[in-house]
Amino acid sequence: MIAIDTNVLVRYLVEDDPSQTARAAALVEEVMSRDERIFVSQIVLCEVVWVLTSGYGFQRKEVSEVIRNLLKTRQVVVEEPDRVRWAIDAYARGKADFADYLILESGRAAGCDRLATFDAELLGQPDVFSP
């Protein structure tokens, strides 16, 4: 199994740089032809969501579909997939950033009963408060 960085995944997804896209695609094809797996961390997913929305103008629905497709891909191993699934569903419905929903869900998984934040977009969630 190999881990990939945000820039490799973004090049593969958006195909905006011919040289890097070709290299990213070749890597993915090689890994899949050997029936190996690709690891995608939560940090990479947070960066991918940010890059797709801020750099490429993707809407929440489009970004959510991209992440859900990664979760469904047999040869892609996503770190803590249940947390990511919850966070991307909340992101698709909500107003806060994907990373904020992932922070909330990670805290819950760690046994936290509340999240303190100044993020106004996240404050409407259950168990979220402003200090």
C-alpha cells in the first residue's frame, strides 16, 4: 500500500496539469494493476476539499460526490472511513467546512461530549458551544 499526498490526488481528479496528471494517473493505474491499495489520510481529504472548493470552484454537492466515490473505491483505503462518511454527509447538508465536521466527529469518537469553537457555521450542531 502507498499513501498519496493532496497534490497527487488533486492532479488525478481535476486533470489540470498535463504532465502531473499523466504521472498521477500512471501511478494510480500501476497500483491498481498490481491489485495494491492507495491510502488517503483525513488530512489529505481536508486539503482536497479545500483545494476543490477554493481553487476550482467545486460546489458542496460535487465535492461530496468526489469523497463518497473515494470511499466506495475498493483499492482506496481512507483513514477512519466511518468518520469521513459522517463528516462528508454533514458537510453536504451544512454550512461549516468539511474539516470542522471531521474535527467534531473525531472528538466524539475520542469520547468527548462537547466541542468548543468560535466557528459560527458549526455552532448549530448538537454538542457544539462557544466558550
